Amino acid sequence: MFTIFPDLVTHFAGASLLGRAAVRGVLDVRVHDLRSAATDPHRSVDDAPFGGGAGMVLMPEPVFEAVEAVDPPRPLFLLGPGGRRLDQPLARELAAGEGFSLLCGRYEGVDERVRAHLVDGELSVGDYVLAGGEVAAMVVLEVVGRLVPGVMGNAASAAEESFGDGLLEYPHYTRPARFRDWDVPEVLRSGDHGRIARWRRAMALARTLRDRPDLVDARGGLTDDERALLESFGLLP
């Protein structure tokens, strides 16, 4: 990863799940300071845009020099609004690959020659504006890193969570069985794993229909079996 704030990303990548995976050698996250390739006493990496306008632009020289000195894993993605939107299928694709690299923009963006001649594409985390690419990079690390085999203690966790099969995840409960006047559903305390699995599937379908019907539409709607399952639990709208 290439950034002008390496400490910010290094601290994040060294904490929690990602940090433990790095200690075990399952993940290898390397962060490079773009200022290391700057040549002036102030370690400048930006300049005013040709043609005028507000803000500053990352210069091509330090970006090219920093990337070429390292020869990072490819593809190298510029984090920006014009790229493919990060979603769970893309995260699985990246996690299954041999590695990739990220370039964090700043200010008004990067010199267009970086986009045209250095990076392999762009990657977006959403249609909104950030001050720089570091927060977006941390989102990519979290989303992709946890899908790398061996990172999560229980591999089934990644398979069952939201978006794993185009649905939101089913509700979760833990102890106590009664909190104030709210009880954990009886089915989850029954010990009947087949019944629990059916309930969880039905609840995932019902929740997705209620909160994100677009996800159901993207799957081609409900199947006959899914309709029957929802009806059996009285959840069919």
C-alpha cells in the first residue's frame, strides 16, 4: 500500500484480526511512504494544478518512483470514485488471488499520468467524498483480509454472514436467555440443528426482503422453496 500517512494504516493493519493474522504469517501487509521518494528538503509530494483551481494534486514523480522502487504485487489499484465498487464478490476474488496493491490518493487527486500509465485500475468503496484514500484502504483491508483462508478462527463465519449468498444475515442472540422482557427465540434453545438452520434461513430471507429488497431482486427474486419456507414460518409478506 502506498500512502503519505503510513503510520495510520500500519497501526490499523497491526490490530485485532488482521494483526493476529500477520503475526501468524497468514497476511503480509506492507505499507510504503510516498514521501520516501520525494527529492526536495520538504519531502513534497503535491503541487498546484495546471489550469488553476482549488486544492493540490499528487505529483507523478514521487508516486512513480515509490511504486517502481518496490515493484509491488499487481494489480495496483488507485482508490477513487471511478473504479469498480467494492462488494463481497469482488472481495472474495481479491482474497483468492496472489495479492494486490493499493494507492491512496490525497488532496484533489493524483496526476492523470499516474492513472493512465502506472495503476492497473481503480477501486471504489462508495459514492461519497473522503479526504484521502487511507480510510478506503482500511475498508479494503478489512473486507478482503478476513476472507483469506486462515485469517478467521472459524471459516464458517465468513460463509454465513451478510452478503455471503446475496442475503443479509439472520439475527444473533447470546446469554442471557431473557433480557428484561425479551426472550431468545425458543428454536435457538431447542438443540434441533435442522430446525435452527431452517429458522435462520427464513429469518435471513425475511430480513432481506424487509430491509434490502434490491438484494432479493438481484438474485432473481424468491424461489418456490424460499417462498414455501417463509410461509411455513408465517413470514411471507
